[in-house]
Amino acid sequence: MSRESALVSADWVEEHKSDANVVLIEVDEDVSAYDAGHIAGAIKLDWKDDLQDPVRRDFVNQQQFQELLSARGVKNDDTVVLYGGNNNWFAAYAFWYFKLYGHGDVRLLDGGRKRWELDSRELTDDVVKREATEYVAKEPDLNIRAFRGEVEEAIGVKNLVDVRSPDEYAGRLLAPAHLPQEQAQRAGHIPTAASIPWSKAANDDGTFRSDEELKALYADAGVDFGKDTIAYCRIGERSAHTWFVLHELLGQENVKNYDGSWTEWGSLVGVPVALGDEPGQA
Amino acid sequence: MCGAKQGGLDLKGVDIDKEAVIQGQVLRGEEPVGGAYVRLLDASGEFTAEVPTSATGHFRFFAKPGEWTLRTLAPKADPVDRQVVAQYGAVAEVAVTV
């Protein structure tokens, strides 16, 4: 868990994209982005069709993840490099899946698709087909995933980090402003959660800020690094970005992503909700 | 700036009485710039959302009424900031030149 083991640069990808054991995987919110152009050799995972259970609100289970990666030609000992649009939101979300199901060597391309495009690096629409494998997923590591009961118990006890935009935190918006407003029944945030938008962890070009800047960001916003931390957003993808920062870049232990996030919490009966720009009371 | 202009994005299916829409096109000279990134910053300068432009250089945000800044990043160009006011009932249409 360090910047060196979890993050690669665009230059690293250029140097290693033809290595037999390096698998580039693009994961986007806009699932058509890959088809219009992707990094040479990269395969695609669809965050919804591939990574979500088609019936229940949950993500794919161990067996489904195993079958998915086997069909896409990923081996257990491959170095998986994830990247995507939206400042790597969904790539970070997929990174969290790979960790949850115990993949050994998984990394994120710093800056993702945006930095790559802004650098005018090459994209291709070549069809990539990898030979099927027999991937074995491990039992899910629930040390990095939080469920609603644990979140309720964490109010006023653990660090709760709300990584949505300030207007979503305060209850003035229900979703990111590039999406139609919909989803949760109620707006606001989980009481005592600190508002630390995911975007503060990244530069305009999508690359991550330095470790020193990141440490100061969370400490100044009230995160106690001696306590356990749960991050959440609207559906768990932006908070996977912050989970990546805290757990992988800064090496914090006991950081969980609450992927139920606001679409679950804001629709639950009987849970506390805080409105406005202040964290509120436990 | 306000009011959908001819040639702008199709508003079919968008209820502009309920959505404070900001949309527009990124241009380099007369040419649309696809694959640019438009960031929506709130009145305090805080990041709120970001979209890549379409092949025709278009982008759209569903904001809330108020003052916003659009920051546009494009290959081989310096970032460009544009101020915009969003409101219900009218589309804020913005042309950004990089």
C-alpha cells in the first residue's frame, strides 16, 4: 500500500503496455467511451453490466467476478492497470473490487483517460480479444467494505468522510451536477461526516496530489488518522477514489468504502440526516 | 447567454422548468473540439462536476440556479474560465473558445 505499488504514470504504461503479464483495463461511467478510442491493448469492463448484479442492488459476487475475469482473459498473477474517465472514479471503484476479491497486483493509471488525452497520447479503436483464463477470486475482504449498520454505529465514533460536492453534502443537490437530479428520497449527509470532496484529492488534470498535500487535506478537515475511517458518496464510486487515496496512497489501515452511500442512506427509514454545511451532532 | 440557441444540444426529454441546464460548445477558432474537459465550479470555486465534450464539442450540466464557473481543459491549450448564471426555465448556452 503505497504510491509506488498502487499508481503508475502514463510513461510507465507506454513502456509496459506490451508486456505479456500487464493487462490494461478501461472502466468508464460513459460506457461508450472505450469503443470510441482506448489505450492500445486495453480491454473494457462495464461498471454496470459487468460489475453490478443484474437483479439485486449489489455488486457481482465472488463467483460472478471469477467468471467475468476468466472470460476476459485476466490471470491471477497479471499486473492489472485500471484507468478511466471521470478522473478515474469508476477505475478506482474497479480497483476496490480487485482488492476486495484478492487480486495480487493491481494499479491505477495516474490521471486516467483525461491526462492521457490532454497529453495527446494515442488512442485506438482496435478490437482486443484475450484468451479465456481460469481466474480464481478470493473470499471478499470485508475489511474494506462498510454496510449501513456499521455506518450508523460509526456516527460520532469513527471518521466519516463524505466525498460528494458541497451542495450534495448540504442537501442542496441530490446528485452530481452533470446528472439529472434523482435517486435518494432525502437530501443531506450522515451526521458528523466531514465534507472532503473527492476533487480536492486530485489536480485539474485528474492526477493525484502529493502525499504531503493529501495528508494535510484530510487532517485539516478533521480526519483523525488514529481512528478507523468510512468514506461514502452517492453510489460508492467517488468514495472508492477517496478510499484509494487513504488506503493505497497514504497507507492508512482500516479504511472502508460504504458503497450503499447516499442513495441507500438517504432512502432509509429511521436513520439520522444532517442538513447544511456543518457536520452536525451524533 | 440564456435561451437555447439554434444548433445547440437537443433538449428533448429535459424539463428545463425543473433542471437549471448549462450547456454549450467548445471551439478552437471555428472548429468544434471533441474530447475537451469542461469542469463546473460553484460560486466558491469548488469543483462540482466535469464532462468530456462530444465529437461535436458539446457539453451539458444539470446545475441549480446560481453563479457558476466553467473551466475548460483541452489538449495543447491553456485552461479557459467562463462565468455563467444558471436558472430554471431557461437554458444557459455558452460557447467556449480555447
